[in-house]
Amino acid sequence: MTADWSPQHWKTKPIVQDVVYENQDHVDRVLDKLRRLPPMVSPAEIENLKAQLKEAALGKSFLLQGGDCAELFDYCSQEPIEAKLKVLLQMSLVLTWGARTPVVRIARMAGQYAKPRSNPMEMHEGVEIHSFRGDNVNGFDPKDRKPDPDRLLGAYFHSAATLNYVRTLLDSGFADLHQPSQWNLSHVRSDNVKREYETIVTQLSDSLDFMRTIGADKNDIPNALNSIDFFVSHESLLLDYEASLTRLLTSPSTKEKKWYNTGAHFLWIGDRTRQPDGAHVEYIRGIENPIGVKVGPTTVPEQLVDLLNTVNPNKEIGKVTLITRFGADKVEKFLPQHIEAVRKSGHIPVWVCDPMHGNTKTASGNLKTRHFVDIIQELSQTFRIHKECNSKLNGVHFELTGDSVTECIGGSMDLRDSDLPSNYQTHCDPRLNYEQSLDVAFLIAKYYENERKNKDIPTL
């Protein structure tokens, strides 16, 4: 245990993105209830993920992290959960095939209910109201913007129900849905791109048929074809909630008592909350869970090293995942200096590219969107820069959904600005839809194939 740390010690530090409630007694009753509810994840699962992320940091596996920008309580339903799980499984299979390496799967789900905001208030029809902060704070409807502490209990129970159904699906053989023969590539409009995708799917099918022939997929033999690890994550934003789910438990490996956040396997702090002397860094430095840090254009390399020294003083390999999100036009300027500063510090993090957050634009109708070409450009530049800097990109981080929404422009569906209103569903940031998510996975697979032939990452 960290001797000078407790789950409440963050209250001694300045905090940003905090939520102010009208009735503190009500808040205290809710937090007391949360502290008595059972854990949602176990120390054994958390330490399993830490071990896998260590392998990722060493370049022996690849991290795929994806899910909704702001999860809604309504997403705690059979079809949305199955759709999201399916796309992540299919993406991971393509990446495993393309990179010839194991894939660590972490979903942004079962807890991603809070969102930071640039301004806590906004104007609506001439009246100032609270900004939408996520379902565990207030409602999206302008009439339901008052922060309600009971929504924290709602977050717990919706997270627990989501996680329970995910485990049920995986234990019931749902992973069989990632068989390539069941994939529909009718959305791909380009004949050349479709042929490339079909080639990959055919090769995957042939590989799986071979595994069946030699008996490697028998149900009595645990392997990657019939048994997978699947982890959940969310942003560590509402610290009262996170602290209430932080428990002193016995480590399976060391048999020592340690502090674990039992609400998720993996938590991260964002670009708005990574102040070295702030409350969010103070909280996250004390938990045993693997943690992530968003790294953007405003991140000063020397301060990033100070932050790493604070949250990971023992330089545990893979303990910290650095999630870079610069924007396609800023990667060249900022990423090399961050890589160099971290290398000199002796830290070995998991380097992950988030090509979503730095590439948000406004389309007609004042809709936020992202262009697929920008996403691929930042991703391809990040691959190349890591290689040029004698480093390695260890994973990717996407805001995505398993549904056929129309929120991002481009991809093999060739979505355009005029297509956005047809199925624009997000209450926060635009997400890749099912088809665009597979596009990304196929392109990364092609990158690794082309890398072996000394070519660049392909683009649509």
C-alpha cells in the first residue's frame, strides 16, 4: 500500500470538473450505500489485465480499447451490449491476424457515464442551465439538468447489469460470433477495398478451418478461439463515486492488502484532469488498477515525466497507458518529443493512439463530426513516428459503437456531410459506426502486412 494515501486523500487537493449538488446529506447517504455494495470486478481480474498490459508495453501484444464517448443508461440493454461486444471481438480477431500477436480487449463500457465539460453551464432558449455531464450526473433533456446524487446509484446498477450480461454472453459462447463467415461486407462501396477485405476474411476463415481440422478449437481445450479475456474501463472523473468503490483487498499474487478500484478493471484521467498537483492524479496514483493518461498538445514533456513519476514511482512496466490524442495536423510536432522524454525517464508505458479526440469538426446543422481520413492520417503518422523514434505503438483507442450510426464522415460506406442527420444518435462526441470500426481494423491489419513488405499504412 501507498503509506501516505487513502481513497479520500484526493480531497486535500484542488479539483476540476467537480459536480456541485444542492443537498450534501443526500450525497452522503448515496455514497454510504455505494461503499456497502459488492465489488463489480476482482483483484484477480485486475492483476490479469496488468500482466497483459505489461506484455503490450514490451511489444508482445496489442491493445484495443473502444466504446461509447458517453455511455447512456439506455445502452444497458440486450441489443446494444451484444452489438458493441460483437464489433470489438471482430476487430480484435482482424488485429490478431494482421499483427500476428495477441490482442488485449478493453471496452469503454459498464461505467463510462460521466463526461467532462469545458463549461459547467450553458444557455438554452435564453436560460442558463447545467451542461449535460453524463447519465450519472443529470439528464440530456434540458428539463432534467439538475445534478442528482441518486444517479450515482443508477450508474452502479447499470454498470453491474451490463458487466453481468457481458460475462454471461462470453461464458455462453458468444465469442463464436466473431467467425469471419458471418460477416457482411455489403456496406463497402469501393470494389478494390471490398476485394482487399474479402481476401483478409478468406484467409481468416482458412486459418480457423485449419485449427478445427487439427482439433485446436475443441471446447475442452481452453484457447483463444473459445475463451477470451474481456475487460472494462471508464474515465476516472467523479471521484466521490470512484472512492466509494475503492476497497482494501488481498492481492492474489502477493497476499498483501492493496487498494483496488472495484468498479472497473482500467481507469484513465483525461486531458482536462491530469494536473500533477490535482485531485484526480492524487486519487489515481494510489490504486492498484492499471491506469491511463490522455496526452494532448498542451502536455509539456517534462511535466509528463513528472506525472509518470507521481503515478508510477516504481516504474512498473505497463502500469500506465499513455493515450496520445493530438489531431492529424499536430502529431508531427508533439509526439516525437513526448516519446523522447519518456524514454529518457526510464518509464516503459503502453503507447496508445486515440485518433478521435483531436479531430473533431463541425458539420452543417451544427453537428459535431469526425472525418475518417483524419482519423487514419493521425493513426498512420503515429505508427510511423514511433518507428522512426525507435519506439512502438502498442495499441489504439476509439470511440465507437456496434450500431450503424451516421456520426463520422467517410470510411468504406462513403458517408458524407448530408448523411449525418439520417442516424445521428450521440449525446456527446461522434463515434465510428460498426462498418467504420471494421474499416479501421482491416487497415491496421493491412499496415502490418505491408510493414513486412516495407510499405506504408494504406488509406481509404
